[in-house]
Amino acid sequence: MSSEINRAKLILREANKSKLLYAISIIDSIIKSKDSHKIDGDLDRVWRICGYGSKEKFDKLFREYKGMSLSEYCRKSNPDCNC
């Protein structure tokens, strides 16, 4: 029974990582966008598009994975952005 639980946790962890990597690829595309006045609003909706239950959960996972908040990541990736 314990091995089944560990396997389920591993599958869930990998699914969350895949979902987060998908979100990051969307974020990178948004940050590179030429339409810089819409970047902030678009970034604010990524958690919903990628199927996260709450923005807080997404923000926490993003910070754990990247070591910085989404807005810090945006400013680091695109210094010309107003996010």
C-alpha cells in the first residue's frame, strides 16, 4: 500500500512539474511579446489558463521552481517591461 501511495505522489509531482513548465513556456512567450502594455494583464491570467486552482498555489510553485516571484522573473527577463 505504501508503494502505491509513493507512486501516486510521484505521478502527481511530475504532473505538477509538467504543468508548471507549460506555464513557464507561456510566460516566456508573453514576456517576449512586442505588446508590452498588455504583458502584466496577460501574466496575471497564466495560472488560470494552466489549470491551477488558485493564483497563490501557482505563485508558490513558481517561486519554488525559479527562486523568484513572477514579477521579478519578468523584470529580469525583460527590463523594458512595466510588470
